[in-house]
Amino acid sequence: MNLLDLCRDVTKAAPEETEVWIRRDRRGCARFSLSELSQPMDLDTIEARVRVARGRRVAEVVTTDLDDLRNAVGRATALAKVAPEIEGFEGFAGADAVSTSSRSPGDISADARTEKVAAIIARIDREGFASAGMIETETHALAIATSRGAARSHEDGSAELRVWALEDAAGRGASGHGSHLVRQLQELAVERETEAAIRAAKDGKGPGRFESGPCDIVMEPVAVAELLEWLGTIAFPAPEVEAGTSAMSNRFGQSITGAHISIRESPLDSLADPFDREATTRRAIDLIRNGIAMEPLTDRASAQKRRSASTGSAIPTALFSPGGIAGVALSIDAGAHATAKSSDELVNGLDRGLYVRRLHYVNGFLDPQRAMMTGMSRDGCFAVERGRVVRPVKNVRFTDSFLEMLARSDGATAERSLVRSSWTTGGTLDVPALRFRNVLLTSS
Amino acid sequence: MDLREIVEWLKPRCRYAEVRYTDENVETVRVRARRDGRNDAVSQSRARGIGIRVLGEKTWGFACTPRLDADSIEECAQRALDLAASASRVGKRTVMLPERAPQKGSYRTKIETDPFSIPLEERIAFLDAPARALLKGRIHSAELHADASRLEKRLVTTDGVDVEQIFHFGACNMQAIAVDDAGNTESRTAPTWSGCDAFQGGWERVVALDLLGQTEQLRSEAEALLDAPYCPEGELDLILESSQVALQVHESCGHPTELDRVFGTEITLAGGSFLDAEKRGSFRYGSDLVTITADSVAEGGPGTFGWDDEGTPAGTHPLVERGTFVDFLSSRETAAVIGRSSTGTMRASGFDRVPLVRMTNVSLAPGRGSLEDLIADTKHGVYMLNDRSWSIDDQRLDFQFSCELGWEIVNGKRARLVKRPLYGGSTPKFWASCDAICGPEEYRLWGISSCGKGDPMQLMAVGHGAAPARFRDVKVGRA
């Protein structure tokens, strides 16, 4: 039986208002390190989520056993009798949410991954570097049905490469990184990204120190994506806005960053599934338009409280998203500033500063109302003088407000890169390289 | 299907195999109370399945399945074998595992009250009372959660391990958010920051927290922070309360001593380590006061067990002794590379993940004296409590933490409450500056519930015991 039929059957037999959501994942991971394919993995997982509502009392039961679904409905029904009411809950999705779609994931065999990893290891070996990274292929099937008639399913997949070239296998010397996220394994730009990693590792040998203090910085898209993901967590979900801790709290309609900056949830241009955890169709949302705070991300209940329609942002409860609301396709549009053909062109516009390829361990909880963040550079940090990269430098720490950094940005690449979200399943970030002015460096 | 059957099937097909069954039930109660409404939630989850790791001609293969019928398990085993064969064809190095004695037995968490036996209404009411008590004055919202988990594990290997374990884990925390007229917010948490509140034990551990009894202090401190000055900046003496010391140990001692990171096998997510094998036995990690131990037998710690996920029995292993770095957190494979035995730290977050070197309960030994003695002995400094943000570089050297609140100490007294305190440093220099650690009466075993490692990411609860400690001439400031 396919997943959608199973969802329908279970909801039809349920005594109370019921929603059944099932996701089946197959992930093939060729993880390599020390120039060896050290962790090949084949992960076959199923997650089913049953919600039962009695009025506004809603309880959720999660199981990995599809044979246990009817019992799960029973347990959720019992829980719903004592569960607290969810403010704004007006029932599960209705019969207007019906669709079936699928996209082919391409070749996902272990041998195909192994072959590509072997080529990467051999290439990096020839340069005298150690290699690490992962090629992952994933396919997933998703289905949801409700007793109000919603019935949606989708099948999809993606492939991702992350590669490091390392002077020292444990990263104690120079390192370079490359990455690429696409829908099918055969689309991965393995050679291009491997060469980029090798080039950065070569250029990064023998780093010197760089003084702390205000500094102009060009960041590659992978670095910008990490900052945007944090902003997405602390600023955009409706629960954060309601708690008063978001930079958007009480500031809708006001300018919160530079007038050239727009931040959108753009699911139609990403690898995101076409509907969210509650069967709501994902749609494009202006979160910040020309620097102005526009609207938060919502699920059905939080949207009801705001007397608006859900933005289709409900996700299964996940790390740092206890509210179950998150962007899965955030993008930055730098408007008229997005004209550079490459990050090299952005570097050309620096008199003195840094070129940062990647960030590590960013944290955005310092002062969420200001979107104050800190983090370290990683895998390539270079001093820039008179528009040219002149030498590698040791990793630096920055501590600054990301919204204020965006306001001070004065250059972006026209082309954006798709980067995998670290925290939301299937989520992506679509970002340009950016040039920031006067970022505060605070290294010890 | 009995796990021994699939192990017997695997035995002639590989050099080593381990088959791990897990069945985890979790119940979560979350109360979110605001002045203008409620948004509480309850959920129940069950995840069970089998993970199979095999060692082929040269290297590993890992596969998992949530289906427990014989055909699915055999198909899963075959997938693990195929992966190991595919990887071994391109491998250069052969993974070696040392021989070991067979392990058989069982482990069970000691609990007084099974949280699953407490009616859900009672658990909701338990959290509801402090939430209502907090919502006064300028407290805009209060959030509390109580999670309970029961995890059954069985591990059977081709070299004679057959062990069963039943764990009871929990986590409980409350947070108050105060808002002033201008919309500025400050928050306070108890018993400490959310994310450091995990434990192994029963409902009695939740009751012992006395959340209701702490609401008045929590509320008044959150409100006072709205009007408090920012933390002073400069190089000052720093006193950390015990949960912040626990996080400091976690980030700057626990992670760098993981031998897989040291070798470079965690580059794709977590990063490496400034330590290397040559530093063992000679590297000065900190002052003579600093003794750190990996302890997987400490009662009540999230990192306590009978055996790790490759069947190594629990034990106590010094990592830093009187300031000198002496050993790593390790697995059978990684320890063998440096000619040592595993310190028994391999754990996986579920059946669907491969075991990794993980912290157990990595704890800083207590010293002498009370917190009040330590404050009285400090001329000018800042006492910081409850973490707010955390960040450290990929080699675990350059760190920065900010906390919920601080007290500026002048001439041995708490002079004034300060908000948004922040400190930073470099790992060995910071630990070298440790000149006082409070005594056993101030020591507490904390639990970090969501330590992230691995690729795909695994979240794991790990324990850290610590007492308040003082560090001299640390760069402090405001977030």
C-alpha cells in the first residue's frame, strides 16, 4: 500500500478529527576522511505523526512502525482528552489540500557514490593534501491525509557534495572547502568543487595574524548562509515574534535593515517539498522587503491568531524549532547591489579587509532582538589589500548584528548559491556572496 | 527474529559485526504561557529499529531499518555488507580491532518513580503552577518543559557481546521572559539554561528541582535585569557558576579530547582538535587544580551506562590530571591506533545512526570551599550564571560565551547585578588561569541534552559535573 492510501485509510477509520503524516527517507552517505571512505551508510527510516483533535485540544503521537498506526491513533485520542488547548487551532487542513507529485532522484546507488568519492580522494592525494567530506544521495516519500479530506503526497530526492582538502588531516593546517547541492547525483560539480577546495588549501598555507577591530569583509555564500539560517531561527517564526525576542517584534512596517535588502521565503525556487507539515501549500513570502519587516512565518494556528493565512511553514518539531515553524527556502536579495560577477569582483572593492570562505559555530543567541551573532572563520581566511588577496591569515572571530551588517553591505554577487540547511530537513538557503563594511572582529 | 540469528548469519560474511536494537519511548509536556494566552503542547513518540555495522575486508558499512521482520533485517544486513565491500574496494588502509573478552549482562537506570506512571494531567499541572506564578509584573511569558524517555537497547556482536540495557532519561526546565515598556527583553532560566537540564533518573529528579519554589527569585531577577547596567569590560577575574563551568568543560575539554576529532574523521561537521597523540602525557592543559575525568558509572548522569554501543564496559578514565593531559575519549578502533584500549565512549543517537566517540560524563573534580568563600576572596571581578550563547572554533581553542546575568564583585562582595555578560579566551591559557574550584558541597552533575556531532547530525545527552570556579584576568564584556 502506498503511503497516501495508508494515511487515508487510517484517518477514515479514526473516531475523532485526525491527521496522519508519514515520511519515508532513504539516505545514502559516502562519508570520507583521512583520504579513506570511512563511513559508508545506508539509512532507511520512517516517521509517522498522528495528530488527533478534540476541539482545540490536540495531541501528537509519533511512531516509526507503520503497523502501529491504528494504535497510535488510539493513543493520540486518549492524549487529546487531557491535552491543553492550542490557541488559534481551528482544525486540520480540508479538502482543498489535495495533490500528488513526484520528481526523479536519479542514480542513488552506493557504487555511484563510491566511484565519485574515490576520484576526489585520488585527486586531492596527488596534491599532497588529506581529504574529507561526504557525498549524500537522498530520496523521500511524503504523504498526509486528514479526516477533513486533505490528501497530499510527494516524492523527491537530492544529492550533495561537501569536500575538504587539508594540509593536516585533523584540520590543524590550511584547509579548503567546496560544496554543491543539486537534485540528482549526476549533476554534482565534483571536479569544480574539488579544485576549489584544493586551491583554497594551497593559498591558505602559512597564515599570519590579523588585528581585531572593525573590518571590511567579503563572505562567500556558504558563510552568508550560516548567518541567514540563524536569522531565520531567531527572527522569522511567529512564536519568536510573539515572545518579543525577535528583531521583528513590534516592528512590522518599520525598517530593520538596509533598504537594499530583501529576505524571502522562496520555496518555489528551491528543493523544498510543495507543501508543509500541515498540508498547506508552500508559497513565496516577503519577510523583509527593502529593509522593512513585513510578516512572520506561520503555521495554521499562529496564522489564525494573526487573522492571516498560514505561510506554509509548519515543520515537524526539530532542533531549535520547538514551535514547529521554520523557513525551508530562505533567500537574500541585495537588490541593486547584486551586480558583481564573482566574489573576486567584490574583493576588488576592498581597500583593506578580509575574504572569508566559510564560518564555524555561529551563535545568534547573544541578543536576538538585534540579531547579534558571533562565529569564527574556517577553511580559508585571507587578508585583502588594495583590492587583492595578499596573504592567508589565521581564523578570526566576529561579533556583530547581522541585520546591521546587512545594512552596511554594499556589494553582492548577481548569482546566488543554494546551500543545505543544517537544521531543517530538506531546507535550503539561497544566498549571494556579500561585501560587508565595518564588521567587528573580536578574536581573543 | 532473535538478534543472535542475524549475527550468526553475518559471522562468516565479514570480519566483525554488531547488531543493535533500540526502542525509545518519549513523552514531552511543554507549557507556554503568555499574558495574552497559552500555547501548550503534549506529544508522545516511539522510535524503534535495528542498526547493523559490519567490518568488511578493509573497512566499515552501516545500514539500518525500522522494520523488524526477519526478511527486512536480513536485507538490512546485506546492505551493510554491500557498503563495506564497495568501500573496501577503494580503501588503502585496513581497520584493525583488538581482541577482547566476551561481555554479557544487563544494566538498568535506578529510578524511584517512573514518569510514565504519572498521569499526564498531573505532569501538566506540575508545570502549570510555576507558569502562573511567574506571570506577574513585567514577566510577559513563561515556558516550561518536562521530557521523559525510556530507552531499551540490546547489542549483540560476532565477538561475544550480548548485553541489554534499559535507560530512563529526563529533562526539565523553566524560563521567564521579562519585557519593558520599550519592548526590550531579558530572560532567566532554572535550574539552568535550557539545554543543560538533562539527567538519567525518574520523576523524583523533576520534583527535586522545586520549580515552584524558585519562581519568585527567577521573576525578580528577570525584571531587575531590564534595568541593570551592562557588564563592565576589561580583563577581570571571572567566577563561573557550576552549569557554566560544565559547558566550558564540554566545549573546551570534552570535544578536543575526542580521538576521532583528533584524527580528523569529524571534519565534515564538528571539526578537529588542537590536541594530537604526541601531547598525551606531557601537554599542560591547565593549572594544577584542573583534573578532568570521563566517568560512565556516575549515578544519574546522562552519559552513564553499562556498556557503550560497541560493547566496551563502563568505567572511569582520567583525561586531565592536575593540569596535565593524560588520555583521550576513544573507541576500539581509534584507541588501537595509538596503542591503547578504548575508554568506552562509542554511542549512537538511535538505531538509525552509526556509533561515534561521545562524551560520557566528563567532569571537573571539585576543590575546596564554598561559592561565598570564593566571592569573598575576589577583589574585582564578575560572577556569571546560566549560559546564553556559545561559540568555539573548529580546533576548540578560541571561545566566546555569554550568560543570562552577572554580578560585579568589588572587594569580596556582590556589588551590582549586570546584564548581558560575555567572556572569551583561548583554551589552555584559560584553564591555566584557573586558581580556585569550589568544594564537593557546590558540585553538581549537569546534563547537556543536545550535543551535536556526526554527519548526518546526531544529538546526544552527555553529563558534566562541576563546581563554581575562578579564572584570573579573563577578557569580559557585554553582548
